[in-house]
Amino acid sequence: MRELRLAFRSRRRTPFVTLVAILSLALGIGANAAIYSLMDAMLLRSLPVQDPATLVNIAVPGPNPGSQSCGQAGGCDEVLSYPMLRDLEAFEAPSLAGVAGHVPFGVNLAYDGRTTSGQGAQVTGSYFPLLGVRPALGRLFDEGDDSEVGGHFVAVLGWDYWKNALGGDPEVLNRSVVVNGESLTVVGVAPEGFRGTVLGASPDVFVPMTMRGVMYPWFDGWEDRRWYWAYAFARLAPGATLEQAEETLSAHYNGIIRDVEAPLQQAMTEESMERFRNKEIVLSEGFRGQSNTHEEVETPLRLLLGITGLVLLIACANIANLLLARGANRQTEMAVRGSLGASRGALVRQLMLESLMLAAAAGVAGIVVGHFTLALLQYFVPAEVGASIEVGMNGVVLAFTGAIALGTGFLFGIYPALHASRADLATLIRAGSGKGSSARAATRFRTALVTAQIALSVALLMSAGLF
């Protein structure tokens, strides 16, 4: 406590340096916290389901001759025909716990005279059981709700729609909701926080995939193996690896391609047919769900995080310069303390404590800056994506903010502390109050810091100009 009081009094004696340091660091820390919050929400956060680490997404790169319908849930290399989806879903292997399918679609909803438009998801009966989610109300779909094409007029409401549009009405079960003109019976409500498996989509309602023809009267692709429109994911069996599951599932898939689908293809060149016959399934980590948004935002967000990291580095160099300049005036104080018996380790510890106090104050201010920066950044995120993701200064982001505040405190404080603590009183008197080699070394280091700041600033300005 005594050292904390000394550090506080020392900072209070130089309010201008303290204020400039806190403001400079707060801007850098806040910008980093805001970008990391977006990255956490869009790239790092797992689905709120049971054991998301064992989920894998299914892709089928290669020729897809016929009709393709792909969108927000992924590219055209990730869509399957309905017959192929059912073939994979029925396949049993020791490395797989199951396969499920889904596809987003636009909906017009009407309930109790209230009409709205939004998003929906058509899912197979294995969708909810494979994810391991539990209903907030009623029940979720199972295989019995998806066994007959056009024969299951049931719906599961999304939590957000049920809570916001229907006021969390507990009497909604077994009542009718009109989806795209068709009356469906509500059998349950999805759990809070679960917004499907597609980033950027927040389904208001889930319906069985076998109801696609009812939702879209023009649809007739149940038996067409040349019409690709359904997305699929799988769950690994306990102890199985992604490579094992990929090898097993690819062998089954390729057998269907060669024996069933290859004879159906027409007007294909010999080269394209050979590529088609050799198609294999590619599995990838599915803990984040399926979405082409992941690929679209990954590079910009990593670039932004790198840029804000450089801004923070410039701020650290600036504060280190300020502390070195102030340290030149404190060398006599440090030398006197040393002559009175204080060890160099104790002096370094005291000076580092002062730096860490600055960093802690800047971290708190950075949280405020990050909150407002995040609010501004959300204006640049597509509206349909921003509405379906939760960004904010949550526990993960606060931990990240604390870590970078602590790291920056050490980074900008270590050299000034080591430099100021090595002076002794006799040397200072002989050198004319610190105008000797120690002062020259500090000057060279400060010059190097200024040069680095200018170089980094020019690089950032050039990048901004290119954007």
C-alpha cells in the first residue's frame, strides 16, 4: 500500500504528463478492444450448442452440373441436392454421430393479427437433436417431424421473435402461425441465444425441410440430383478426428457419385466427367456455424486489428518518450533513494508500478472509448449481419482489454524504469547533474522512438490513403 500511495503521489505531481498518457493509451486500447469485440463475435465465438468443437461443416468442391442455389450460409461448393443430403444423413459410420441439413429462407409471418417479415430456416429432423439444444418452451423437431414431404405443418419459433414480437406469450403452443401464407402449428420455442447455425441470419421461425414445397409452390426438387440447394453439417463421434470422418464420408459420397449420379450427367466433357467422378467431401471446423460472412470479414477484421495494434504501439512509444523526459528530472531523486539504501530492484518496481497505474487508468478509459467506437463501427456492418450478432464489452473483451493494458504498461515503462534507476549520486555530481553518458543513451533511445513513431504514422497514413 505504501508503494501504491507513493506511485499515486508521483503521478499527481505531473498532471499534464499523466493526462496525456492516459488519453493517448485510452484511444489505442479502446480501438483495439472494439475491433477485437467484432472479431470475437464474427470469427471466434462458438455456437451456443452442446460441444460445438465436434461440429464439422460439409463442402463438396468440384463440378456441380445442373442448378445451384447458394447464399448467405455458404458458397456453391457447399450445397447438396436433397437426395444426396438424405443419403448422407442415413449413412452410419463409427467416426460420425450424425448429419443434419438446413437452408435459410425469407418469411412473412402472421400471428394473432400481427404481420411481419423476417428470416426463417428449413431444417431436417436431425437438426436440433444433433446440435443438442433444448427448447425454451414446448419441444423441438425430431425425425418424426420431417419424414414425409409436405406432411408436417409444424413450426418452432425463434426466441427473439417470440420474446419481442409476441411478448413471450406462454400460450403460444399449439396455436397457429402463418408462414408464407401457410398455417403451421407452433410446437415449441428455440432456446434463448440460439439464432440458428448461419452467422448473419436470425431465424424467426424454423420449419421442417420437407415443407419447402409448401413454402415455395414452384419447388419440385425432391428427386432431382442435379439441383443443389441444401447445406449440411455433421458431428464427430466421441474420439474421432476430422480426418477420419472426412475419409469415411468421402468414400461413401464418392460411391454414390460414381454409381448413381455420374450416369445422370449429360453434355459433359471427358475432363469434367473425370473431375466429377473423383469428387470428395471436404470437412472443416463447424464450431462457428456455416456462413460466407466468415470469409468476407476475416481479412478486413485482421487488418483492422493490425492497424489498431500499430496505433497502440505509437502511443506506447509516445508515453515512453514522456517518461524518459520526466525520468531525466528524477535521476537525482532515484540516486538519493539509492544512497539511502533502496536497491535497484525496489526502484524499478516503484517506477513500474507508476507505469502500470497509468496503464490501468488508460484501460478503464479505453473501455469507454471502445464502447463508443463499437457503436460507430456497427454502422459499417451490413444491417442483416449486425441484427443477428451480439457485440459489446463482454467478459472476453474485458479480459482482452485488461491484458493489453497490462502489456502496454510493461512495454512503455520498462526502459524508462531501468534507465532512471541506474543512476547513483556520485556519478550524477561528477557528470554535472546527469549530462554524461547515461543522458546521451537516453537521448539516443528517445530519438529512436520518435523515428519509429514517424515511420509507423506514415505507414498508417499511406494505408488510409489507399483505402
